[in-house]
Amino acid sequence: MKFAMILPALAILAPLSPAAAQVSGRLPEVRSFIVTCDCDTAAKRGRIIAAVRRQGGTLLYEYKMLGGLAVTAPKRGRVATFERRLRRIPGVIAVRPDGVSQTTTQTS
């Protein structure tokens, strides 16, 4: 009886999963980014955070020990434009889409 209730729910939710998007070839748009920066002091970090906010972005997290930030793009506007603007902020070293990553233990 439990399976009779679960199976229809899975059939409805499966097309909405990230795995389904990968299979269909359409990946969901990434709206959050990891920004690596020269922000080893509070003043440098503050300038970069202020610049992100001026671009309409939102600070999610500060990686103080690693020299980075997690930020999201504004709800309106093109994400690609926001990403390009992040890269132009003085002190920004790299901008990468946020997401799940895995390491491998294989050796060549």
C-alpha cells in the first residue's frame, strides 16, 4: 500500500530533479558563485563585498580562511552579465559557479 502512494509522487517529482535535467541536456541555471579574492584583510573583503552588492548580488558566506566568498546573482537580470561583472571587481582572482563537486581517488 505504501508503494502505491509513493510511486505516483516519484513520477511527478522525477522530471524536476537535477539528475533529470542532466539527462535531458538542460542544466538548471546556476545563480550562485564562489569568488576567490585577494581579501585577506577585513578592509579588502569589505570593498569586494560592497562591489558585489553594488552589482545587485547577495553575500551568502565569507570564507575568511580561504580568501573567498559565496554570492548569488540578483533575481532579475542575466546571470552571465553578473558573472562578468564579478570578474572585473578589483581584487577578484576567480569566479566559479557554485555546486557540488567530488574528488576522485583514482590514480593514473
